[in-house]
Amino acid sequence: MIIENRTARILVVSLLILLLIPLVVMLGMMLFGSGMMAQMSGLHMGAGAMALCVLWTVLIAAALVGLIVLLTHGDGSPRHREIPSANMRSPLAH
């Protein structure tokens, strides 16, 4: 596991989710609010720049989702239930 402390892991995941929410909202506004953005006369952004912004937002959002999944999923091994002395062999002959 990347972060062993449960409290720190929950804090990092919640901060990442808080970073992800505005990105998803911004992506939705760029994709579905194109009619509204076309009416803005002061903003002179071409289609290429808009596509670059959408691509950047999608990549950053995907990286944040991947990091959240990596932090919450773990490696699947039950380390907290494992007894360290269970794998030790006895030096006595049986």
C-alpha cells in the first residue's frame, strides 16, 4: 500500500476528490455549454484551443481518478490480519 496510515489515506483521497469535482464540472461546461460560450464576444478562443483545453481537462481528471483508485484499492493482501510470527519455523526437531 502506498499510504499505510488510514487517516492520511482518507484525507488524501478526499482532497483528490475535491480537486476532481471542479474539473468534471468545467469539462461538462466546455462540452455541453458550447452555445453559451459561442455568445461570449470577449473570449476569442479557436476550436483548436478549446480542444486542447478539453484534452487537458480529460487527462488531468483521468490521472486523478487513477490516483484515487490506486489509493483506495490497494494490493489485495490482508496485511493487517497477518501475524508476523506465523511464518517462522521452529528450531526444534519434531
